[in-house]
Amino acid sequence: MITIRFPDGSNREFPKGITGWEIAKTISTSLAKEAVAVRVGEQLWDLTRPIDCDTPFEVIKRTSDAGLDILRHDTAHVFAEAVKELYPETQITIGPSIQDGFFYDLFREESFTPDDLKHIEERMHEIVNRDEPLTREVWDRQTAIDFFKSQGEFFKAEIITDLPAGDEVTIYRQGNFVDLCRGPHLPSTGKLGHAFKLMKIAGAYWRGDHNNPVLQRVYGTAWSTEKDLQDYLTRLEEAEKRDHRRLGKEMNLFHMQEEAVGSVFWHPKGWALYRILENYIRDKITAEDYVEVKTPQLLDSSLWEASGHWEKFGENMFVVKEEDKTLALKPMSCPCHIQIFRQGIKSYRDLPLRMAEFGACMRNEASGALHGLTRVRSMVQDDGHIFCREDQVKEETRKFCLLLLNVYHELGFEDLTIKFSDRPAVRAGSDEVWDKAETQLEAGARASGLSYTLNPGEGAFYGPKLEFILKDAIGRDWQCGTLQLDFVLPERLDATYIGEDGKKHRPVMLHRAIFGSLERFIAVFIEHYAGKFPLWAAPVQAVIATVTQEGDAYAEKVYQDLRAAGLRVELDTRNEKISYKIRELSLQKIPYIMVVGKKEAEEGTVSLRKLGGEAQETLALHAVIDKLRKEAIPPHKR
RNA sequence: GCCGUCGUAGCUCAGUGGUAGAGCACACCCUUGGUAAGGGUGAGGUCGAGAGUUCAAUCCUCUCCGACGGCACCA
């Protein structure tokens, strides 16, 4: 007999060699039905694998995270089996589970088409219906390698060859399909169910290296129930509706075109939003004793050579030849800020010196990297550099973190994660300097009450950094804010200050941004609010819409009064029915519609309708002005 | 940059080896209508660019440009 310990702490005895599934059945049939695997000690095991010794034990249900993971992995196997049945010449490589589903990387001369995916998906459903048992086998390594080679599966053979020497080579068999896999898997394909769907085909390099062959990657989604699948597909649709590229067009905020790839044409409403956010952040940093500067965009290559950018990022810089000179458009503002710092002699009394710029930067991003406003070639950073002494790093870090948290909070973002990236393998500066830098940056982050995850080895070559990551509506993470410690640039560009001792010292430089780029942040802002901006940030805060021409004169007065009160309003006196105007203005996501007709003109009122609501309230004109003015106060002035 | 898909009216999209169509938007007319689409008429396109095949190309082939989805990249 063996003793099985359950998660609630209870123990029970079972005969040696009992399977996890059998144990689950003794608890309840519904649990056994929900079970996809079991946890035996630290490991996840197949339901059908015999258990030989005393162990902590837990049933993994299909709805749990670990369970879903197994389901998705199983779906990948069923996918691979279907592919091998339909297109036997295909080599299969890896097929892991990922967020919301799985992917499988395939090698085949011919491209898979969307039609092929349909056929594969149909075959997958058939395989599920066949209810093929999955069995686990432990193979000798060389046997496995030879087997896969004999099957023409050279990628698989390579994977096995590269497995760590001590690892067991386990094989899973389902029907005629044999695959290398760590497991665990469901007892049979029938248990998988039908809540999966193949989504798209993409290219991916073998082992993620662009020197390797390109494989065809098929993405699929898989869930424990068909309802979950449906919900997921609905979520995708909803996310698409708030895609900033779509809303940018629909709301007439901006556009992009062939002649300016990677750059933005801001339309009046988009530019209004841009200026509102720029001015907001300007207010915030001014209150924190930043000084704002503006530096050149076109600079001689000698400066970039001195700063190290030429060597390290030259490929991403736009270069301009001018007679005997070589100039480059700035990809970032830091070297320029050091030039300002270097003007005149700085004293330790001048530190910390917080220098900010809305810096227009150009980076020659790879064409495939461009994406709406989130990845552009021409952008404006809410850049800033804090020049300080080493002993001021902690306090400056703390201050910045608090400012950033406050800004994100005021703008409505609460879902924030932080990564602390420490020294990379290739770096400048001594270990002693890095020790100090990491310790202080960490201490500063701690002092602000932030929790963060470690991102080992991902720091910049000149110093460790904090990355602030927002989650957008589609669930994508966006790195917006950043704080980077830099001991190298001040050295390279020879920034000094005079210390208390009367001698020259090197300042430390903190590179920092809250939005990152205005463009990217606006994209995130649009998606976060699905275009329904808070009143203070809405480009057009209200539209006065007339019912008939009888209301025109009064509507004009309302319009002028609202404008005089500092509100961004428009007047809609078109010859259209009021319901038509309401529909159109609602689709434009105008926060308030003010309906003005004969009745309102006589009473000196407006009928106010809030976006998303159906109820209206009729208020005196002055009351409406008060109400909107109050609501339109930016968060930092409340 | 790489792999794949796509590019037709301002927008969303249909379509065909014999030089094109819908809905919305736009213009004009009728309508003055009270909270998510009133009606009529009209204008609008070198079918992304270039080359090739063909009697004939928006459609087939190739090259280029761009967009989209991934991959790689993201100081």
C-alpha cells in the first residue's frame, strides 16, 4: 500500500500501482471526468501512469490553469497528427501551449493556405471523435533519434540530440502518430473535446534564430468548453473594435500613408488629444522641478561617434550626407542634453538637475516592426535626464517612481508591472560601479513601495533599468515608462561638475520617460478607453445639436457661451433629424450631446445626453456650463 | 529584414480574361422631423506602381511599394 496526501492535508492509503485517474474516481465521478492530469509530488503526470510510492497528490482539472495548459498541448498533438495524415511530407518541430492556445512550427516546401487549415481542423475533430488512446513510452535516446530520422523528422531528431544528457526521452503515441514529448497528456483524444480553432499562419525561424530556416507556424486557440472558446472569440472581436488604428480612422484622429511610412499625420482632433496629454505631462514635470529644453534633430556624426550610438545603433539611424559632412537625425536626446549640461560650469549645488524635452526622434525601425502608433519611425519622447550625484540616485529614483505611478493612476491605468533589468553580459563600467548602481536603483524602487520582477541580464550596456509595463485592452503588454541609470554617457561626453571639494566629478545620469513616446502612449490611451475619453481629455467635449432650424439662433448662443467657458464644443445645425445626429455623434464617441430645440430656446435650457446613456436631463444653460467645467478639470488640478 | 495574406469609389467590401458594382459618406432637391439611420436625384474609380503573357489584363506571371498577422528586432 502507498499513502497519498491530498491538498487539504488528508491522507489515504491505496494499493501500489494505482493510477491518478483511479484515485480521482474514488473521490467523485465528476472530478474524474474533469481531470486531465495529476500532480504527483512536484511533477505533472498522466492520469493513467501508475503511482508506486507515498506522495503528495492533486487532481488537475481541465478548467485550471495547469489543466488548460495540458489541453492546449494535447490540441497541438492532435493538430500534428492531422497534419501528418493530410500532408505526410511535412516535418513537425515544436508545438507548445501558449496564452489562449498553442502553436505548432512545421517545415514543408509548400505553403499552407487558409483552406488547408480548414481541412486540418476538420481532421482534428475526426481524431477527437476517434478517441485514440495516448500512451507514454520511455525510449532509448539513440533509438529515438534513429526512429525520427527514419521518419524524415530531422528537426525532431535534432531536438532529441540536444536534450540535456540526463533527461529521459519520452514518447507519446496516439493512433499511428508518435511524437517526442515530455507530457503529461490526456488518456485519449476524445477527452479533449471540440473547443479549439485554428487561427492563423505565420512564419517563424527555427529556434528563433534568423539565420535558421523559416518554418510555418500555425496558431490555434483551445479551451476547456465551447462556451469559453466562444467567449474568447467574442473578446477578440471586442478588442478589434478598440484597436487604435481603427478608432483613429473612425474618430478622425490621425492617418498614415505610403509617402511617410512610420510617421503620423495628426488630424485636428488627434492633435488636440496629443496636446492635451503633452500639456498634462508638462504640468506634472514642471511641478517636480524639471526644466524643459529643446535640442536639435540633426547633428554631426562626430557627436554620435563620441556617444557610442554610431557604433551600437548606427544601423537604426537616418543619415544625411551634406557636402563633406555626415549628419544623423537623433534617435534619442540624451547626448544633446549633456551638451546643455556642459555649457558653463556646474556646481554640486546645481544637482540634481532635471532636464526634460519633448524630443522629436527618428529611428529607422525594420519595416516589419512598424505597427500603428505603437512602433513608428518618427516619434516624440517625453524624455528627461536627471544629472545627479551617486548619493542622490536613490532619492531621484524614488521620486520618479512616485511621479510615474501618480500619472498612470490619474490617467486611469491601474494594471502595471515593473521589471528590474540588471547587468548584461556585455557592458561598460566596472563590477564595483554596477554593484552600486543596482543597489541604489533597487533601493529607490523599494522606497517608492513598488514591487517588481527581476529581468536578469537585460539591462542597458551603460546601466541597470526599470521598465514600467502597461496592459492594453487586447491584453498586450506595452512598455511605456522607463528609468535607466547611466554611468557611461557622462564619461564619454565628458560631463562634469565641481564638488564641495573644489574638484571635478562625474555626474550620474538617469534617463527617464513616463509615456515613452507620445505616439505609443496615445495608442494605449485610445485602446484603454475604447475612444471614450474622460471629459478632460476628449478632443471634442460636447456637440450642440439642433432639432429644427428654429433652434439655430439659441444654439449659436449656447455654443458661444460654452466656448467662452473654455470648453471644446462643436455646433451641429445640419438639416438632419435629431435621431440621426444622435446616432452619428454617439458613434463619434462625443462625451455629451446637447439637444437644443424650440422648448430649450424658450426656457433657456439645454437637454443633456451623456455618451452611452439613454436618459437625458434638461438643465439651465449656466448649470450645464458649471457641470461640464467641473467635470472637465484635469485630474491633477482637482 | 524574413514568412504568409492582402491592395477595387472618401470608408467597408463584392466582382469579372472583353476597360466595374453595393452600402455608407459626399453634392443638390424634397422634408423642419424631439433623443442611435426620413425620401429622391446625382457626382465620384488609370481596379497600389511598373514590366511581361495575350487580339484583349483590374483579373494570369514577375518585380517593386504599402497594409495586415506573426518571426527577428525594439538602444
